[in-house]
Amino acid sequence: MRYSIFSLARNALGGHKGWTPTWRDAEPKQAYDILIIGGGGHGLATAYYLAKEHGLTNVAVLEKSWIGSGNVGRNTTIVRSNYMLPENIRFYEWSMKLWEGLEQDFNYNAMVSQRGVLNLYHSDGQRDAFARRGNAMRLSGVDAELLDREQVRRMLPFLNFDDARFPIQGGLLQRRGGTVRHDAVAWGYARGASDRGVDIVQNCEVKGFVVENGRVAGVETSRGKIHAKKIGIAVAGNSSRVAAMAGLRLPIESHVLQAFVSEGLKPLIPNVITFGAGHFYISQSDKGGLVFGGDLDGYKSYAQRGNLPVVQDVCEGGMAIMPMIGRLRLLRGWGGIMDMTMDGSPIIDKTPIEGLYLNAGWCYGGFKATPAAGWCFAHLIARDEPFPAASAFRLDRFARGAILDEKGQGAQPNLH
Amino acid sequence: MTNSQRLSSGGLIDRGKPLSFRFDGKTYRGFAGDTLASALLANGVKLVGRSFKYHRPRGIFTTGAEEPNALITLRSGARREPNTKATTVELYGGLEATSQNCWPSLDFDLQAVNQLFAPLFVGGFYYKTFMWPAAFWEKVYEPLIRRAAGLGAASGLPDPDRYEHATAYCDVLIIGAGPAGLSAALAAGRAGARVILCEEDFRLGGRLLADHYQIDGETGTQWAEQAEAELTALPEVRIFRRTSVFGVYDGGVYGALERVADHLPQPPVHQPRQRVWQIVARRAITAMGALERPIVFGGNDRPGVMLASALRAYVNRFAVAPGRVALFTTTDDGWKTAEDLIRAEIPIEIVIDPRANVAEWLMKPIARAGTRILLDAVVTDTKGGRSLQAIEVLKSGSKLTFDVDTLAVSGGFNPQIGLSTHLGGRPRWSDEIGAFVPGELPSGMAVAGAAAGQYKLAECLAKGAACGAVAATDLGFSASAQPAPRVADEAIEVKPLWHVAQSRHKAFVDLQNDVTSKDVEIAHREGFRAVEHLKRYTTLGMATDQGKTSNINGHALMADLVGRAVAEVGTTRTRPPHVPIAIGALAGPHVGAHFKPTRYPAGHEWALANGASMVDAGQWHRPRWFTKPGEKDWLESVTREAKTVRAAVGVCDVSTLGKIDIQGRDAGIFLDRVYVNMFSSLAVGKARYGLMLREDGFVLDDGTTARLASDHYVMSTTTGNAAKVMQHLEFCHQVHWPELDVAMVSVTEQWTQYAVAGPKARVLLQNLLGDALDLSNEAFPYMACVEFTWANVPMRLFRLSFSGELAYEIAVPADYGEALLRELMRAGASLGVAPYGTEALGVLRIEKGHVSVGELNGQTTAADLGLGRMLSTKKDFIGRVLARRPALTDPERPTLAGFKPVDSAQRLRSGAHFVPLGITPSVENGEGYMTSVAFSPHVGSWIGLGLIKRGPARIGERVRAYDPVRGGDVEVEICSPVFVDPEGARLHV
């Protein structure tokens, strides 16, 4: 069913009895051409683009729980392409372009809101590093503006300009960046994929791989064995565990990252703001909650929860740049598992096992990557060659030294 | 209005202490012991808020933090607190509250027009529309939605109050001071355990304060008072009132918020508003009780509809006198409300119970009082405008209407299981009580009383005492058995009724988020059947009450629709915080200028007194330049300072550079392994420049390390990397080579160090030190170092140069730092000495081609920086292997070079990218970027250092320094990175 104000009105007249499931809750078949493990944003987007761009519809997405239960449902909803390294800019800008046309493409309002992402800087050195980044973006045809203190003040007068330990000197602004209603991304892709014939199978946990003569042949699941010629892994937060079932050891450590939302408020914060002298980022959802986060908890974990010191640290960072939020209340926090790579950049590549493909290692950045990750992963699976925008995200780059280290932190995953 | 609806006697309010307060500009009167909610009710105020989406009139529904309706904005100005639950606000004199989410007023809210569009505004409607045209989202739709959404408005002003963080340790933490919690505290406390008892309320007792109980012949309130008195007298027991435990964390850590001054107009001087406690407890007992749940029927949201237990609390504890009351209950407990109202001589019109059979002894006293009783009947709908006027009841197929203004509803109880699930424990469904109870508990936690589904008072007291005793005994205390208090038996039967199917009007599941039973049906129809999908699609349970009164009803409705048991459908996971917590409280005391510590070198005061402008270097404050009278801008001052160093002598505080003292027999071997070059062969009394790689082969840091004795080195690091290098060294020693006899300690703060640089540096030091040292080039050549004592002060002198001039660094213990600075300036006065700051330091090092933070950015290799030849081939060192990877040795990598503008009047900026001349700049033809720039007095123009592909091979070539974000586009010439004295002759004079 196509969604529009008319379909809404028509259904309203019929007491909303005419709506049908947004996606089919499919029973698994015994065999498919392609299986995607993971019914999160990336997995569902991959299935959608396999069907839509490559005409491959004998595809199933296997989700161990309910779709969207992983990181696509627990993030701070920020989308942006303000990277520094050309390889990352190219990929995230492709994602940005897909975001810009997504809702019309899949006929679902994911509330893509290009409200601007502003990174604050607090020193000359940081300003110059942002200039380097902004210039790299401009060279790649991406919008970037370097603002000085007065420009930032005019835009966001409520920031702490008078009593800050690290005074705000300015910011790097990407106006096309913004936020997206995260759950809707999963649902929209699921609907688009399902309508084209993809089976979305919930409550189906993969327990092992069937490998025959070095080639993948299927998976063992909690709902029986399912055969497939090609299998893509897109299980952020569990990549190492799923890959281990196929005997693969990934250059990934899994860490917990907390995020928080405040009680609902009338419009207060117009765009996405990040603090440059502490780890804190914030935006306000359309529903009114302030959505914010900060640093990793710092220890490796698969538990989707964090601890109190980081909650306090994040709030301290928030108060440092916007002391007006002191009396507003934190309503809920949650923890997502970040598959942190050795250089902070992701992996979309074939694996040493023929027919097995890997989409992993998204660190903090997986949500904004969703459309492009799906697009590029689908391309790789369908054609066995990388899509140009993702051609740098190879597994062997660590061996070659061709690392993509935006921050220059080195091979310490929790610092990226 | 003055307490038109207040009973003349009874309750726990202090009629001797009247308090005046304002709501929406009108003045009212309450009493000490009131909450804002009870005081409003006592004043006959029923309408207190408007709902989120439909702007329907809403009143007071509960007595606590579960309140979905009565959200108000408390206080004003910078202390404004939107979305405050009136039920949790302790009344104080002068309290000021306003309604929110309504316009122009609470009584007449134009946005209630939304109700007309309600058929469109169903759950998830926005996912299906607002897509055309695409550009309208940010410009039209989203601003409209954003303005309509949200609840209260923030002040937008900095919070004027302070917050504290504190940590407490105890043997047994008890959460909740109702009958179970008090019994647990008594049992553990009497055994001698260190007990912390946290109670959210300002008064201990929980339901003992709200219900009529007899314990050992006393009232529940009296029993609670005695328990409190005994606990107060026990030396190891601490009672935290007004304290909500909001989270359970790993390792027996509990987060709690103490509302220190929220019951006062503003915090007293030197007192915080709130305090966040991190309580580390060996055992914890949660005794947080249970929350009554509403029944979903038409118009169940009107002001006047209230939970039965809440109405009972308002009557019994707060002496509120409701008007014409009806009771709709499917629980035995609900009948207590009728009984208590009759006891308080408040007539109750009718009791409706959907059950066909109710215990005779429950009904008898109610019937005797003349109240009509309808069994096997339901309330289907309500009527009224801004408050309840009538209810419609369905009994045996016929519709009856009753005029009432208060409807008490009891649909069962949900144990407060939140804290038991924070660490991932799944709750368990109990058919017996029709609710979820705690499942697997976190280690060390027990649950007692109604929170565990034990609803009878006798059980609460007994299980509470047992849990307290077990916790104490487990920890080695001896608890003696106490006789169980005598209490009457109670009826607690519940027959869950989730939804009145015959309702014609909107039946609310989540009152605050305006989620109706229809919305749950739509979610079901559209496939959002998992409880988490239901939540995310309809926003059920996502409001400020976190679904405390709505989740289970919503999940049960979904269970009905999918034809499964509630137990199978499950419930959503609760996460901290259990109640919303002020961000300022979580942030704590380190706000404003105290966000991070500020580190000052010993010469800070002197520098300030001598015209220094300061700059943040990490946490340090460093002099950036010193303005002399008459100097118009920073460039003039910096240029003078740099020229003074090149022509005479300058003094610069370099204390902020990291200093690491490294000692031990194997210190030299250790350094050989962490540096790319050799240090074990360094002679005592000599220093050497060293370069350190990370394990991945990229440069970590650089600095000079001096050998003071055969087993004693002192390393210097860059200011920014001081801690990181220290961490790295410790890691290498502890993890890689624990067998090495070496120890290290940071001495950055212990030693003050000044660079004395310029052709007259030697004279200056001779002026200062006299005959104490022979400073001639022969006796103390470049890279020499010495420890000595002068004027009874231990000193270190190094002949090092960052500027390229004849230069020394002199170090003293930090206590003598400022004195040394004054002495240096005095000794150099006749030589024209000038202090110089970080800017001139930067000018001098850029002129000399020395790398610093701009180049040591974690993305460069030694070869990139022109330091590739330093990598020793005679030994192994950290980073050696991975530095050989193909991409790190690619000859096309951008490499260090110098840059000069072709037009010497043009300014350079770091962060500009290099692109070839004559073609459109693009990412494909980018060649590198500028890392550092300065105006060079020596060259007479701006100069820069940068990384450009094959830099050293392209000297003389011209490229563009392209800087679109600052509108810069400068043609530059590639040159040697060493602009001054390339032979290094000046170092050796």
C-alpha cells in the first residue's frame, strides 16, 4: 500500500481498519539465493537495494530478535558526511545523498531533517584541524563552513560564551547534516524489501555456518537449516561473534556506548552540536527530547548497558557548553555495542570464505552510514566487486598499512 | 479559594503551618505536609494540565513519580523546571507553578482543536505523510510538529544552583521505607550492619501513611514513627529522605538522587540543590512497593478520574475531601478506598466491580453505608468538559448514568520491578497476582514486600524482616529472630480487566503520550506486534513516566490481539534512571570554569604581571605573548619576541613539556626499545633528540632525553602527549618487558624549566651563575647536560635548542620556579632579555623546521617528517615492523617541506590543502596540506611547514595553498623546511 495523506485520510474514514502489515513477518524457506544475517538498518537496507537495484529478490533477512533491535534502534540519530579522509568523505557523502532522497525512494517518512551539524572548536590548533577537514570536504564537493566565535554566538546564543573553561572559538558547520528518525529507517527499508519479495524472518538466530569445500552453503538457525549461495553478515555489535562461527577472527573490539534522552521540551536546540573540548554531542528530537551522548564506557562489553561514571562525564560535558540544561531531566539512557576497528573505519568486503561477505566495524558511525552501507554491501554481494565509494573499506588494509585513521589515534579501538 | 475540599480533621498535614502558593497566577493555601497535588485538590483545582497530542484536559491521577497527567512547570526565571510532576513536589511557602503545553490558557486551549483531527493523528501517522515536497520537511512540517510536540519549555538560562556528588559505602542498602523496607532496615540495623535506607518521600512509611492499618495495636503511622525513631538511634544506620535510587550498575553500585533543597524556595547558602550519591552496597533490598494500574475505558483520562489507591492516600494522608465519588474496581484492594471514604464520612455513590463475585465481608460495610454496588458491571465511558461530570455504566446489557465528579479506578497492581532489571534480569509473569514480578536478580539484591508481589501487610513486614536478617547474616552479622508484628488479614484478589471493550470513546492506555486502545490495534494491524515495536511505533511508555501506569496495560492489549498470554508477549526492558534526574545533578560540581582542572606553571603570576596573554595548552595556561606598552597587536609583540631571541636573548617557560624520570639498571635498554634511535650508548652528561613510534609504525611523540647518570635518564615529551607517553611507557614496561630493571615517574609538575635562547644566552647564564659552572662551548657543548647545586638549590642545565640559536634549558624544583625566572630576567636585563611566549616559540621552531603538534598528528611516519634516517637498523624498537608496511613506505606519501608565499604580502594558514596550479581543485588532485604557519621576521613574510607528495624532491616548484573554508587561495613555493641557519652553525658557538 502506498502511503500518502490520501491513503491516511481514506483509512481514517474506514476507522483505520484497512491498514496492512508494514512488512511481511515471513516464515523461513529452506533455501534462498542470498541470506542477510542481521535485521538491523544495514541488513534491511542491503536487502532493499539487492531487490531494488539488482533485481535479486530470492533473499531473506534473518533477525534473531525483532527487526531494528540493534544499533539502528539505539543511537543518537545523527547523519553527516563531515569527514577528513577522502575515502571516508566519499562513502559518507554517498550516504548523505541517499538520505536526501530516501523518503521519496522508499515511500516512508523517516523524518530526514537537514538541520545542520556544528562541531565546536576551542583553540587555534583545533580550528586549523577543522579547516583541514572542511577544506577536504569542499575539495570533495561536500558543504562545509568554518564559523568564528561571533557567528556561532549569533546562531546559538545559549552556549556558554562567558564562563567556559575552554572558551568556544568557533565551529565547523555542515548544513546538510542533521538527524533521522532511526526506527523508521529500519521499518521503511523492511517495508520496501518485503514489498519486493524479500523474506524478513524475525526470531531466527543464526547458530552456525554450513561451509562446503571452502564455500559457504547455508546457515544453521534456531528455526532450522537454511541453504543459500551467498551470505552477508551485517550484525553490528555482534560481528566478531557471528564471524567466529565461520572461523574468522576480525580486527574488532566491541565496546559499549551509552546515549541518553531527556524529557520532552518545546524547541530549544535547533541543530546538532558537538563539544570540542570534551566528548558530548546533542540534538533535539521532533518529539522534544534532547538526545545526547559522549564517550565509550572504555571497557570491552557485549552487555547493552553502561555505568554511572560515563553518565556523569557526559552530563558534565553537556553542562560545560550549555549550562541551561542543568534543570532539565535525563529520562532514559541505553547502551549500544560498537564494533570498534583498529583504525576507526568500517569494513565492507569479501571474506576468505567464498560466498561469505562482511559488513562490520562501524564504530560510532553506523547509523549515518545505513543507506550507503546497504547500497555498497548489496553491490558487493550482487556483483562480487566493491562499489567505488566503499572500495577502501577492505579487510586487508591493516596488513597493507593503508589505514583510514581520521583521528590519528593508532590501533587502539576504544580511542576512535 | 481556601481548602474548600479539605477535611476538617485527620491526615498528616500540619494545620498549624499554612503555606501560601500560586498556580497559574492564582494564590492558594495548603499546609506543611502537603504535596502540590494534594494542595491543589484540597483547593478544588481539578484541571492541571493538557495532554501531549490532543490537548485534552487532565487532572491528578496518582500520588507519585508514576504520574502521567499532572505535569506542571515549577518555579520561574532561571530556576524554571518544566515537566515537574505535581505529585512529587513537596509544598513550600511561596511555591509558584504554572500549567504547560496549552495556549492561550489551561481552561481554554486552542490546540484542543487537534482532537478534531484525531482520526488522522493516530499512532504512526507521521510515517505515512509529510513527504511531499521533500524540502517542506525542514521548512514547514518539522517546525510545526516540533512546536506542537514537547511538553514544557526550558528557561534557556544557565542553572544558578549547585550540585554535589558523593559516595557512600554500606553493608545493606534498603530502597523504600514502607512496611517492608522499614522491617528490613530494623532487622539488618539491629544486627549491627551498616545500613542505608533511602526513601523518595519526605516522610517514612510508604503505604502505612496512606492506608488504615493496625500493627500491634497501633496505627500504621505510629508504627512507622517508632521504627524511624529506633533506626535513627542505631549508630550504623543512615536514613536518606527525599532520595530516589535511580539506577543499578555493575559491581554493587547504586545511583541515588538526594533532593537536598527542592522543598525550599531556593537552596540555602553553601547548600547544593541536589546531590547524586554513588552507593556501593554489599547487599541491597528493594522494597519499592507496587503501583496501581488503571483500566482502559472510554474517557478514562478526564480530570476527576484517579487511581483508587491515590484517592485513598489523598483522603487519609492529606485530608482531601473529594465530592461525589464512584469506584470502579476489579481488585479487593479497591474496596478499601470505599471503606476509607465512608470512614471519613465522604459519601460514595456507587461501586462498580466487573467481577461477579466479591467477598461478602468486603461489600457489607459499603452497602450498609447506603452505597449502591454493581457487580458484573463496567464503566464504559465518562462525560464532562474540563472535569468529570458523569460516568456511563454497563450492567446486564443496560446502560446506566451516574453523576459523579470523582472516579476511583483500581485495575490491579504492578510491582515496581524496574531496579531488578537494570542489569538485564528478565521479569517473570505471575498469574496469581496478574502482574510481572522480579525474575533473576542481580547478585546481592533481594526484593521484599509489594515490589515482590507480596501485597498483604503481614507478608510485607515478615518478608522485609527476613530479607534484612538474611542480608546481615550473609555478611557475618548475627541477627536475632523477632516476633512478627500482629496485623489483621486482608483480601488481595485481583481479576485483571485490561480494557472495557464496550467503550465508545477514546480509551487511553498511555495517558501522557495520548496512546489509545485504537492505536494499539493499528500497531497490531501494521505488524508492530513485538512489545518493543509497539512502544516505538505508538510511543507507548516513552513519556516522562516511562509507562509506569501504561506499559502492562498496553502489552496485555497486544497479547489479547495476538491471542497469546501476557507472559509470552513479555514486557519492554526498563533502563536507568528509574525516575528522571536533572542533568545538572548528574554533571555535579565541575561546571563553568571548573569543568577541568587548570594547571599553572610556577611563573604564571610573574607572566600575568608582565603583560602576558594566556593560551590553553591542554589543561595548562601558558603565556602566549607578552605585550609591551605601545604594541598594537599580537603580531607586533610576537615579532619583537622572536627578533629578540635571534638577536639577543629570550626566556621561555617550557615547564609544561612532559618530564619523565627514568631510573634503573636497564633504563638504557628500555629507552632503546621505545625510541627509534639508540640511547643506551648515550654518554652520561649528554642529551639526545629521540623519536618514538606507536606499535602501528606511526610517530607517537618526540623530545630530548638526557642521561644524568648511568642508571638515570630524564625524558621530555611534548606538552600535549605528556600523559599519553607516560601511559605508553608504563604499558611497555608492565606488559611487554616486566623483566627490565627500570622504574619511571612523571616529574612534570615537580620541575620548572626555562629555555634561555639567543646569542647572548651564555652571557646571561654566566651573569646568573658566576663561577659555579664553566659554560664555554668546549666545557659545555651542544647537547651537554649537568646537575648541580647553586645557592643551595638543585639545578639541571641542558644545552638544547628548539629555536636554532645558542640555547639552554635550566630546571629547578617548582618551588623555586618563579624565583629563578626573576633571577634570569635580572641577569639578562643589561642584555636586552625578553620573555617570549608560545607564539614566538612557534615562529622560531617553524623557521628552523622543527616538527611539533601540527606535524605530530598521529597520521605521520618518521619518513613523512624527514626523520626516516633516525630509525636504527641495529636494534628492535616499538613500531619497527609495522612501519615497514607498504602504505607507510609509499614514496608518494606527503612529506615535510617548507612553503613561502610567492607574493610575500600574502598570509598563509594551516589547514590549507595543496593543489597544482592551473587546474580546478578537487579531491583527486589534492597533494597534501599545510601543518604550521608563522610570520617569519627572519624571512620577512609568512612561512609554513606542510606535508606534500614527494616534498623534498620538489623544492622550487609552485603550488596553490587552497583554503576554501576561509576564502584563501595562495600561490606558494615549495622550499626547504629549514629557513634559518641550515648548517646549524649557531648551535655550536
